[in-house]
Amino acid sequence: MDNTKQKELTVISVDLMGGDDYPDTRFETLLRILKSQEGIGFRVFVSQSYLTTIEHRIVSLDKKHIEFIACGRSVSMAESPFSALRQKRDSSLSLAIKDVAENNSDACVSAGNTGAMVALAKHWLNPLYDIEKVVLATLLPSRSKRSLLLDVGATIEASADDLYDFARLGSAWQSAVNGIDSPEVTLLNIGMESNKGVDAVKQADVMLRESDLNYKGYCEGTHLFNGYSDVICCNGFVGNITLKSCEAMASFIKNESDDPTKSSLWQKIKKGMRIVEPDKYNGALLLGLEGVIVKSHGACNAMAFDAALHQAFKTAQQPIISKMIELLEKS
């Protein structure tokens, strides 16, 4: 990719081999975006065998906007993070992340193995300021302000110190990206009462009350989609199950209301559920490192992968990392 032209573009590195399905849908999505979106470029990391199968289709593509890089390996969805880090540093996932570390790309998108992505990202990218644990964060749909939920799968077990740092990260992100002055922060818990929750959550509650963050206290699952706070913190185990359960329910209702035999009530529910269409909100941000990394669902369709790519494109257009470092220094 021409260096002069690359500077004029927001360049996204894409691990095309990552995901539950064959790469065709993801490949087609890239081609559609190139036709419809100005100012975007792709560096696409693929296996040599897949590159051979699409070679006849990419010959005529503008290499100033899309470049394909053949890789020796790919990371399977079932592979352990340890194995990927030790044995797959030449994989499409690893090299796509490394591309961001080397400033060849402005952001990276993968639908691949989450654990491997976290491990490789931590290997190639520097920690963000004094943050020790990385998080996956996603914006929840809402008719009012959108809450940033973190962690949704990067750090399965989180100590009180980790949850405190999650709050700092989420607050800094909402301020840097959305310009929110003093974002409201909450801890996701099984109740609002001070005596509820596991020890790590209770201890984090004390720490946050004594901090300079705009901490509101606990929130429950009922608060997720009503704009109750700007930042909602939990460990990755709780967050991942919460997010996937909500997405599964949204998909269930959508599928039920598509049935022509269902009553008009289902049609009204479907209309109301458009705001929480899971595919439109695909793309979790890996926060806590000096680079923009976006994790797409492994089983993403074209709409979902498009959403993840646009999430990366939008995020990479702003000096988010430098802004977040400045804000973290003050928190």
C-alpha cells in the first residue's frame, strides 16, 4: 500500500481467517465497504490457500485501498491463548495486530479466538498508562445515552483493583470518544443493597466511593438498556454471559415476530426491538493497550462484520489513545 496514500486513509488491518465460518462473507463485506465508504483502506491478512482461491477477484482491486498479505498460519477458534502466543506469532491474527503496533494500520478487526486475540494483543502492544488488565467493552443500545459495558470477556476473573481500573478505563473512553464530562460509573451487581455481591465487587465499591470518579454505586441487569449510567463494570465472566443472553433474547424475539402466523402483537414487539438488533451493534473494543483493536462475534453475518469494521473506522479517526492516557493520569 502506497505510504503517501495510506496516510490519507484510515487503514484497518483485518484478520480475515478468524471466525466460525469460511471467510467468504467477511471478504464480500470488505468489498462492499470499499465501494460505499470513502477514506478507508484495508490491509487484509489471509492464508496462502484462501488467497489463491480469491486471486482472480482481487487482481483488479485498487492496491492503494486494499492489500492482501499471505500468512503461514491461522488461529483456530478452539486453540488455547498460550498455544497461539507460543506457536502462532506468524498467524493472520497475530500479524494483523502487529500491523497496528508497527503503525502500518490504525486499527485491527478480527472475528477470531478471543483469548488468543487478548494474548497476542498484550504481546505486541504496550499497556495503556498504568493499566494491568485489558478489557473488552461494548456500547449497549438505548433510547437515551448508551452505556459502555466492560468487561465482556477479556478478564474472566477480576479483583477489586481490576474493577477499579475498569471504571477508570470506561470513564476515560466515554470522555475521550463521546466528550462526556465526568461520566457516571456503576458496578453491575445482583442487587442495589450495600450488603450484596461477592467480595471483589464490595471492595471495589468502597474504592470507587473514595475516588474522584463520578461513581453512582451498584446497578442491576434491569438498568442495562435504559441509560442508567455511562459506564457499567463487571468481570469478563459476568459480562460475557450477560451480553450473549441479551443478544440471544433479542434474536429470539426477532425470529418469532418474523413468523407470519404470529399475532399483530408480535409485530409490534418486533418494531420495538429494532433498537436492540444485535448485528447492528457488533464489535467490542479491547481497551487497556496502546492500539485500537475490535473483536467481532465469531459467528458474524455480513451486517455484523460491517458494524465491527465501521466501529474500528470511527474509533481510529480520533486521537483516542493520547486522550485516554491524559485522562487516566488524572484519575
